[in-house]
Amino acid sequence: MLPNQHEREGRWWWEDAKAKECGLHSGNVVQSAAEQAEKEAARDLWADASSAVERLTRAQLEKASASGKSGDDEKATLVALYAPWCQYSQAMEQAYEELAARYAGHPRVRVAAFRADEAEHRPFAEEALGLKTFPTVVMLPRGSKRAVKYDSEARDVESLEMFLRALGTTSE
């Protein structure tokens, strides 16, 4: 850059003088905060078919919380009750995915998620599973009708694994 030159001058001196932006970051630009919020709300967490996190239906979750059985396999189920628009739910997405990948195929534990922010699901999640804020992580132990709430704000893989070990769900 030469003295008194605009900061973008001279970067691509061989190109068109009007093109001062590389275009690499144009996908990150939004028109407004409302548009950004709409984009974030439209993207659900763990919705990708390749995700190791099992997404539960309300019927599956009701069955697991009422009977102590989370399916034919009768595994203990770690459930993240989440809202896709919640920044804290978004922040735990990657670590929870990694945890689910580590426990994929485990004989006694499954890692699942349930979207609890929808009007028809929230009262059930509040009453049956103790949902107060997003995300709330609970363990539905095998053979028990009582959900055990994960009371820590630490939602990294190691902390969640310690919770699983403390409940004795990971031993063979």
C-alpha cells in the first residue's frame, strides 16, 4: 500500500479497479439482525443424517421417562433438551456430537436430543424432566422412572463423560 491510498487499493492491482473485495467472506454477510436470527432459528441442531446424536420423538421420550425403558435395547439415555435458537444449545452442539460418536453402539448408553422449545413439547419437558432453561441435560437411567439432571454448566465431552461414569452407566 502506498501513502494516502485506500486500504483496499493495490491488493489486486492486476484486476478491475472497482473490485476491492475478494468475495471469500460474502457468505457471512447478512442484511440485518432479524435476518441473522431467522437463519439461526431455521437451522436445527443435530439434524444432519450423519449425526451420531439420536433425535427422540415425544412418544419415545415419554416411554423412556415413564417406564425406565428407552426402547427395545433398554439402554440408559442421556438427553439434551434443547432449543435451536438458544446460544447455549448451539455452543454445546459440537461437544455433544463428539460424545455421541464416542458412545455410538455402546451396549448400555445412548446419547440423544429432544427439541423441547415447541409449544406442544415444553410443558411435558418441564413437568416430566425438570426443564427450566435451555439446554437441560438429563439422564434417564435404565430401570428407573426418575430423570437425573446434569446440574453443571460445563458441557464439554470430558465433563459429560464424568457424569455418565458417576451414574455407573458406562461400565459393562
